[in-house]
Amino acid sequence: MYDLIIIGGGPAGLTAAVYARRAGLSTLILEITVCGGQIINSQNVENFPSIRSVEGWRLADSWQKQAEALGAEIRTAQVTGIELEGNKKIVRTAKGDFEALAVIISTGAGHRKLDCPGGAELSGRGVSTCASCDGAFFRDRKVAVVGGGNTAFEDALYLSSICEKVYIVHRRREFRAERRLVETAQGKANVEFLTPCVPVEVIADGNGRVAALRVRNVETGEELTLETPGVFTAIGMIPNNAAFANVLRLDESGYAIAGEDCESGTPGVYVAGDGRQKALRQLVTAAADGAVAATNAAAYVNALK
């Protein structure tokens, strides 16, 4: 039996492993694919402290090697649930069961993808879900933001300060975003609204990067091609918490209800990273969650021994 099992090997999970091993806990990371989370799809990361620029996969690889060098064990397995047996947590997977005194759930949340040709294929090659992460790569160029909620408008406003032009593409004439955000965007000379429009195709150039976005007016059927190398999507996220509903308190959107202490409400079960209710989802906040969750898990485990 392990002291700690970490479910998910993204930035939160890998940081948790580093802190857990430094605290002397026997630690297992269970990851469904490869470690690194969403950053492995980022061409460059330029907003992580002390690192000016690094390819996403290189940062993930370095993070994983740090955890492994400290003695964390990593296994590839799909976790299907958690069962409680006294102080013991039984983690069910497709490859068998694992037991631990404490568990950190850091399975994150997935961005909804554009449901059109090129939307998924060009992810990380001009299609992005993070304006603050990737916006600088399109400085002084034209970009499109797909969505009509707060995130879409916050992204559009941020991009309007560094990009030549920002198109906001939304399927309805009305927006879900707060009026303040909408009015601010309407006051920007370089922001253009394309409503009610939906993406039809993300078009690639000869190098396999985004060259343009084709959109269709849902009322008239008219199509328009936007020559833009950057397409930012803000059409919602899906937390990966469904399998853990018996040990987590979930809000109506599926996010785990947990404060800055990362405690789930179930003794010995913690939640860290993008799957937790929080205002900002970035590498640095995921890493912070991992450190906090592991530190509290270590205190919990040590109290049991």
C-alpha cells in the first residue's frame, strides 16, 4: 500500500509528486496517457516563472524526470473510481486496484473542441484555448475568438491590446458574457463581431499551421473566410471528475468544490489543478495546488502512522 496515490500526471499531479516525495511519502502517479497534461500540446510556454520560453513537451518531460528522480513511481492506467475502506483508499483501474492512505485527484478539465474540420487537427498549430498563454505569438496580427461567454470576451479584450484585429465569432446574436465585458469590447475599434455565425472549417497553410477560418451565418447561410493565423476557442470546459462523484463535492458544472487548502471534504482525499473550482486556471496555479495538496496529504498520512 502506498502513502499517496496521485491520479493525473499533469502540472498539478507532478508538482504534488515532487512535494510528496520530499516529505517522505511513498508515491504513485496514475496517468491515462502521458504525463504533462495540456501543456504537451503547447508549442511554446512563456508565462511560467523563471522560464522565458520552452516547448510544452520539454517542460512536461523535465517535470516528470524531476518527480521520478525523487522516487515517484508512474504507471499508465485508466482510473475508474475510488472506494473507501476505513482509512484506506482503493483506487480502481482497468489494470487492477491500488491502495493508499491518501489520494490527490488532479485529472484536470478538457477544453471543448471546435466541431468542424481542422478544429482538432490544428490544435497547438494556430488553434488555441489559452489567449494569455499563446496570444503573444500573434502580436500585431489578426485573430479570431470563438465563443460568447465571459472567457471569450476576456480573451478578446486581452488580444485586442496586442493584436491588429480581433474577430468575435458567436452562434447567437446575444451573448452570455457580462454586459460590462460586452460593452467594453464594443468600444474597441479593432474588435469586430460576427454573429450569428459558426465555424465551418479551420484552413491550414502549406506548413500545416492555421491560415484562415471559414464561418457561416446561421440565418442567411452566407460564408466568410477570415485570413487569420490564430483561432482562440472559448466554448467551455469539461472537468474530468465524473468518476469521483462519491468522494468529491461537485458543482453544477462538474468542478470539485474545494478551497485553497485543496481538501475535498472526504478525509484523505484532495483535489488539485483545473478540475477544482477556481478563478484562474494556469500552469502556475496548478503547480501551487499540487504543492498545497501534497503538503496537506503528508500531514494527514503522518497523523495516521
